[in-house]
Amino acid sequence: MVQMMTDRELVGPHNWPGSMPDPDELDQRLRHRLAVDGLISRESGRLVVELTDGRAIGDVTWRSERWGPSPKSRCLAFGIALLPQHRGHGYGTEAQRLLIGHLFDLDRELNRIQSDTAIDNLAERRSLDKIGMIEEGRIREAEFRDGQYYDHVVYGILRSEWQTLGESAR
């Protein structure tokens, strides 16, 4: 995870935040967070995406968002990063599908899960469409990358929609 998070080529242009701390410092931070908080909670988390043979190929993360003051206005937002050689094979789509089911199971009160991606990230947009998420709107100039601002597209899925999809569609 540290190597991927500190190498622009590995994490890809849509997940590169700019300069990152020294890899050793980042490793220390991740180990500390794991020891103190763990990597999974109802509010945020990070899971490694791995192949059936155990090889790690990326990660999925989530964080709590809120659309209003009521605690029932809370939702979870997720993202994914895969190593370049594992993109385009359906692994990301499957990982995100499994994550949505996991997050709805983790928090029975959760009504909504969302994700957003850069408007030019066509592969991720297709992936979100495939798992049944609904494109809900455009956030103008949300992301600063490579010297310019990019629009993002927000996708969402409600618990009732997820349940309607049924096991066969998932």
C-alpha cells in the first residue's frame, strides 16, 4: 500500500494527491492507524483488494459524509485504486460491488452509499454503472490535478435499490 500511495504511476492520475510524505513516514502512519483504530469502522476504512491467490492489487476506502444535520443524513462515500496491470479486467467492478454489500451489512441504519470520480475517468464511470449506481450529478471544478481543475460526477445507490438488484444482478 505504501509503494502504491507514494508512486504516481502505480496509483494512477485519478488517485494521485500530489506530493506524498516519505514512504517510511507513511508506513509508520499506516501502522499506527492500524494499531490504534484498525482499518475498518462504520465511519471509515481501507481494505486491500487481492486476487484469489492472495496477491494484493489495490485498495478500496470509505469515509462518512453528511448531507444535513440529522444523523440519518449520513452516508458513506467510497473510492478505489488498483495497480496499473490489474485495471480493465473487472477486478475493480467486483471489489466495489462487494464493498457496497459489506457496507450495507456493516451498518443496518445506512440508507445511501455514494462515490464520485473525475469526469474523464471513463473506466470508473463504467464500473459504477455496472454495479447499479445511479449518476446523480456533476460537481464543477472539484479536483485540482496536473495544473487544472476537473469536474467530478457523483454516483449513488440507496439501500432499497441495492436490495431490488437482488443477488443475481450483483
